[in-house]
Amino acid sequence: MSPSKKQLHLNVFLMNTGHHEASWRHHQTEPEHITDIRYFQKIAKIAEQAKFDSLFLADGLAVSQNIKHGAFVGLEPFTLLSALASVTEHIGLIGTVSTTYNEPFHVARKFASLDHISKGRAGWNIVTSGSSFEASNFSKDEHLEHSKRYERAKEFLDVTTSLWDSWEDEALVIDRASGTFADRSKVREINHIGDAFKVRGPLNIPRSPQGYPVLVQAGSSEDGKEFAAQYAEAIFTAQQTLLEAQQFYSDVKTRLAKYGRSPDQLKILPGICPIIGRTEAEAKEKEQELNELTVPEYGLNQLSNMLGVDLFSYPLDGPLPELPSLSEINGNKSRFQLVADLAQREKLTIRGLLHRLAGGRGHRTFAGTPIQIADQLEEWFLHGGADGFNVMPPYLPAGIEEFAQFVIPELQRRGLFRTEYSGSTLRGHLGLARPLNQYATAAVRGGA
């Protein structure tokens, strides 16, 4: 394949011991270290040495009912990413924070702090939360309805961006002689009054290096795609086939125009869980080894919650039962549809579906050689399916070491990926502009 002049973006999706649900049982993982910052700092250094755009940390606000068999718990994102900022210089740091169970002022302040600490490498994965278990941890009797969560998210983002803009870039004067620390005319109250929030402002931290953290979104429902088209600068998404990826890519990019945005202002990054072998047979053996470590009870619990049906009473080697309609799902609608389509398209039994989902929870899993994996990434990238990828190692730290050692050089050889960082901020890595300050811009217009 001939090299391309444009280059793809690569993010590492950190997930404790790895993305395969049985990774914590694998001999190459370290489940005893998932609260040890040195473990994550080691992974971050490997990713930065390989020149990845960013690290991404998912988060949830409840312990899974599946805690007996699953290792998907861990450190709080701001705490962990701040510690990673101290041992890295270039790689972006993206944290997941819910708009349903937080307040805008807290989130705006914490992300501004992370952006200052990292000198412009912060990113916010904006989620509305998909689990009803989270509601009970925040004095709620039930999870907010899907469309209402997105209405709240829009107002939440309006407030946080206003708070980030409440300080102009030139607000800090620091004139010791006159005793002037800040120009008060450039530090503004936002006086937001809305349906969900009433916030005076200003933020109690100056505007950060990037202005805003890079705004990332991970929902692929209709509400999610519209939200992304209006606000997001990167999307972490899940598709199983190139055709599905192309349809999603075209759909979302086309929506940008109505918000006065161009296609290059939004990067679409599908998830890929690569299982790497020196030969295809070795890669398939690795995949089988991981799948043999799965505990059916764990997968059934995950799948039952995802599909809104209790699957424990159905035979593992039989088909899925009749599923509810999409309108009845109040969790992750896009993932429900993806999994239902996958089972139907490949005529999977429940056991077969559990194994297909074990590596990436609906994100694409591909077992092959470094060249085969690079071929897959190149095909999706050059044929309108992706601007890059959210790399989800099946096990850590070995999975990211293998990708860095074998796949990255192949992508670089093809001219598809950088060999050195050309900038120091996450916006720079992604080719995104620093946002204008809405209040400073308004003042300029008013005085013109």
C-alpha cells in the first residue's frame, strides 16, 4: 500500500489490566497494581515514547454488580492524570467526567487545573452516564431519562465553557510596582441562569494554556451524534465493519455544517482491540487463551445490562431471545443497537456473542500480525471510516508494549503516523485551533 500524506491519530485507552474482560487473570498482567501510580506512569511513558496523541481514562461512578469477576475499578481520573502529567511532556491526557452527576464549576476548575499542570495537554471525555446504578450514589431514585441527560449536558457544557472564558488571556497583570495582580475588567461574572444550573462565576483560576481542554464525546445515539456535531472535537466510537464506520463518519461530519463547523474540526476515532502475534495463528491462539479465561457469569451480567434482558435463564449455546425496542433502552442506546446487529449479522449464540464482546465490549477486536493490523487501520483511515483510532490493548502493560514495538513502526514506515511530536499541546497534536474567548470576542465586536 502506498503511503498517505495525511497522518492518522492514535489514542491509548487505559483500562487497568487491559480491555479483555479476563485480562486480570492473564499471566502478563498485574491486577495487584491497579492502584499503584508507578504502574500507570510506566504505561504512559511507553505510549509517549511511541508518539501517541493521547492517553484516555474511562470512568464510572458505581461498582459493577460484577465485581466478583471483573477488575474494572480504579483511581479517580483527575488524580491519576495529574500524576501522569508529572512524568510526561507531550502526550495528551483525556479524562472521563459525567455531566449528570457533577456540577459545572467543579469540572471547569479541575480541567483548567489539569491543563495548567500539563501545560496544555488536557482533554475531557464528556459522558452523560449510562448506568442506573450510578443514580443511587448521588441521592437519586432513578437514572435521568436519555434525552433529558443530553439536555442537561448541553447546558452543563455552556456553563463550563463560559467559566473557562471568564478570564481573558491578558487578565493577569502581576504589576508589583502598582500593586495590580489582575485586570478586573478582564475577569467576568457569567451570570448563567438555566433549567439545571444557576452559576455566577467567574472561575477562580486563570484561563488555561489551551483555552478549553479538548472536548471529546463517546455517545453514538442520535442525541449523542447531534451533541458531538455541535460541541465535540473528537469522538470515541464503536463500529464493527468498515461500512458501518463509513456511514457513521459521513453522518456525523455532515451534521457539522449546521453549527458552522468544518469537517476537520472533529476527529472520529473508532475503538480497536488489537491482539498481536508474530503469525496470524499465534494471534488467534492468544485470543482463544484470553476467551478461555472468561467467566460466563461476568459476561452474562454485562450483556444483560447492555441489552435490557435477563439472559441467565437462556442456554449459552442458543440464540438471543427477543430484545426490547431501542426506545425502551435508557442506557447506552448506540451500544445496544451495535450488539443486537452483531448477533444477528453473524448469527451468534449467546456464548459466541460473549466471546466477541469480551475484548472490547462492542469495540472491534482484531487478532493478527502487525502488518495485518496496520492494513486494517490504513484501510479504515484512507476509505472514510476514521481519522484515527482509540487503541484498546487487550492486556496491560504488555499489550501496549507490543503495539508500540511492532505496529507503530509499520505505520511510520507507510507514512501514516508521526515519528516525532511537532507540538506540545493536545490541540496541536490533533490539529485543532485554540478556541477564542467568547467574552473578549464580544467586547471587540462591541467596540468596533
